[in-house]
Amino acid sequence: MRHQFVRRAALALALCAACSLVSCSGRRAGQYWQKLVILGFDGMDPDLVLRWMNEGKLPNIKRVVDQGGLYPLTTTHSAESPTAWASFATGVNPGKHNIYDFLVRDTATYLPDLGMVKRQPPRFLFNYIPIAKPQLESIRGGTSFWVTAGRAGVRSSILTVPVTFPPEEVPGGELLAGLPLPDIRGTMGTFYYFATDLSRYEEGNTEFGGILRRLIVENDVARSELVGPPNPIVRRQIQEIRRKGPTPTDADRAAIAALEPREDVKLPLTVRWNRSARTATVEIGGQSVLLEEGQWSRWIDLEFRINFLVRVHGMTQLLLMNAGSELQLYVAPVNWKPDAPPAPMSYPESFAGDLFERVGYYRTLGWAEATWPLNEGRMDEATFMQDLYRAFDDRAQVILNRLDARNWDVLVGVIESTDRVQHMMWRLLDEKHPMYDAALAAKFGDSIERVYRRADGFVGEVLTRLDPGTPVLIVSDHGFHSWRKAVNLNTWLVQQGYMAIQGQQPGEKKLDDLFGGGEFWENVDWSRTRAYAMGIGQIYFNLRGREARGIVSPGAEAQALADELRTKLLALRDPEDGAL
């Protein structure tokens, strides 16, 4: 495993600094003379930092290092952002804070969920009158160091740190939530792509968070709709019918079919195309926006009506990608509106709206960069980078605003664009990567360096705004490297006899219908399955007393299984070159 940029060390230093601030118990908030700033850059790799720092490309980071030091340490197991940032906040390992992956699983159904949040939907009287708001609870355990510090009178400003949604109470401080704060649909970032050159076979939902709609143009006008938040009333009605039993009656099927078209709240969208001028006017939510080809719109406020009494507010931006021979319109994920979110997204609850009044519109989505449309081939690299810079600057303006407010003793601000650019562009640094493209590398091969240099510029801006002697920690949750290949762990588990498929004997390799027609775990035989995989490299035991159909006994049997799996996995080699 690669060494990673400061994470645990940053936590230790931050706690030591906080302790020095609170050594005199009973002092009132705002009376500590020492301040501390922690800047987090997700995925910032220590090897790249060292290289570009030595080349003179990161002068501001070098200034910080020269005054203190650079400490590459090992990240968490697993080396994923939610896991590591949860350890950063709490100082404990995943076994104590409960965040192992982006995914969590329901041990009753074995089904995955993306979000790290427990949700209780709103309740309605007579399926109409709201009587209870939605309840959100983080599954993260442990106590954040800013909470501990706050109890001793230290004021903290915590800004878009991952795994801070839903927001927790910070005594005497403020918190703007980060990942996994969702979009208006409750996802990590559902984008929309409307185009005349989509076939009807391409329409629908993509694998990575997109909704594609074919535009049919008549007299230079195309009409469609934007899919908004789920209607909680209709969704509850559908769930109640499905809970009646595993075999629905004809009447139940008919009732569900009648409800499904209303399961999501939708807004009409009209596009008026001026072919000769290569422009389009988009009408949505009672607003009309004229766009030139390649132009982004301003932020557009949207209101989704659940019923006469309930509204959900969001905001989005439009990009007219093409208005020449074809018409292509990109709509960014609908972010929560900071001054009217569907659930609290800050502490105090009014903080997000107050910040909105000070700095204007800013992205609230936890995953703020457009990785999904690039991955799906609905956005090119140039547009992705343009959007990523905007996401970076969005986070930066929030941090700088709170920095200037000076009503804090400890400020922690995290920017994740450093991670996202590496996820999408490292392939252009590695000629052995299966997605390496020489032509693209010539244009965008320096994308990662440019974002690191942007981070360095931001560090410089922060330093100019601080009083002399204010300590600054620059931290990251993990490093980065090329990812050329992966192992399908469920396939491996079946081949090794740890997971069983219905109608097959252990060791057989007939995996074509592992997930059947799209239903997750549809053909898994849990009565013969000892282990299963989910997320990015996580293997779970089908544990008796924990999983609904568990067969592995806790204690000696589970430990023996762990030892056996560990031995086999550590011996895995690439069949092409024999590399570990």
C-alpha cells in the first residue's frame, strides 16, 4: 500500500493544538489567543506534492512545509475518503466509527445503500397533511474533535468536511455539511442530458447517476421534463402495497402501475432552438434562459410541488453543449437551496442560509464535481475541467469567507477537487492504463498538476489573510496511484467456494446469472454462502446472528475464515505479468 499524505498525524496535531487552547478550563468562547487552520485536500498525494514542490511549482505549500514538515503516513483500512475522514474527525478506527466504505448494507436484506445515513421519511395525515419532517441520522460513531473542543469553549468553523452530513451540533461553533449531502433526488449527483441524437434505446437512467432524455424537435421546439425528488406520499403508498406479500395480486399490480408515474415530482422543460444563431432558450420552472452554444447558465431556482402544502426547493445550472447540427443540453444535479433546504444542512440550521446571503449561490452537493457525466461519455474532458475549477472555487470562497469572519478558534475546510481530477485524469499520466489516449494526454495530461497548483494558490491566499504565527495544517485522507485493473471479488468468492449460486456446486464458474435480470443478489444461495463482497474491496462474512441468513458462527469459525481469506487474497497475482 502506498504511503499517504498526512491524516492521522494531522489529527494528532490538531488535537494537541486544541488541547493547548483549552488548557484553562472555564474560559468563555472567543477568548483564546491562539488560532489554528486546517486545510484538507482530498486525495492529495505526498509523492506528487514532493515532486512539484521541489520543482518550484508549489511555493506556498513549500513555505508551510519549511516552517513545519511533511509527514507521509499510512491511511485507514480501507483507504477510502469516508473511512479516512471519519477517522480524522474522531481519532478512532473504522471498527469504532462504523464507516468502512461509501456503501452500507442492510443485514436483513443484504441490499446496499449509498449514503452513510439512516433515513426516516416524512409522515402525512390522510396522505396529504404533513405531520412529521424527515429524520436523518448519521451512522458514523465516535466524537468529533471539534465537538470535544467546543465543550471546552473553543469555537470551531467546520466547512464541507466529508462525513459531516447530517450536521451535528458544534458547541459554540458552526458547521456546513459535506459528503454525503445529496442532491434533490437523494443521490450523490443525478445529472440530466437532453439531446436530439439519443436513440430511444439510450433513454433512461445510466449506471453512474444520469437521466438521459431524447429530444423530439417540432418547429424548432422540443418538450421534455426534469425528474425531481421522489414524492414521499406516493412512494409510501407503493411500499405499503408491496409489503402485503411476495406475490402481488392483479389488483396490487394495477395499483402500483397507476402510482409509479407519480412516484417522482417532475417539472416541464421546453427548449426553443435557434439553429442559425446556434442558441437555445430553455424554459423551466417558470423561468426562461437564453444560452449560446458552450455557455453555462446562472443558477436557476426550482420549486417542486409535492402537494399544495409541501414544496421542495432546489437550484441547478444549465449548459448548452451543442446547438448546431444536433441539440444537446446538460443540466447539473439539482442542489439543495442553502436558504431553503429540504432538511438541515448546517449547524446552526440558519448558517447555510446566512452564508448564502454573504457569498451568493454555492454548491451544496457533497460530491460537487461532474465525474459521472464524464464517466458516462456525456461530457468531454474540457468541459469537465471547466466545471471542476468552478467546484474548487465554490468551496474556496466559502472557506475564505469564514476565514475573514474571524469568529473561530479552529477552522477546518476541505476541498475535494484534487481527488476528483485524479480519479478521472490519472489515466492520461499512465501509458499502460487501458484508457490511456495519447491525443487526450497531449491536451489534458497536466490536469492534475494544474489543480495541485490551484490548491497551492488557495493556500497562499489563506496565508495572506492570517495573523502572523497562526499555525496551518495541510492534510489529506489518502494518496493516489494508477488503477489499471480490478478483481471482481464476488466472482472470486464463487470460484473459491465461499459464495454459492442457486443450482451450482461450490467451485463451479457459471457466473452469467450471478445477478440475474438486474436484481441484486437474486441468485445467491445464502444457506451455503459464507462471505460476500460489496463496495470497493469490502468482504463481509455471512455471520450467524447478524445477517438474516447467516451461517458463519462468531468466534473461532469466523477467525479461521478471516485467516483463510487473508492468505489467499495476499497470494493473488496478475495472470498477465505475475505482479502482486
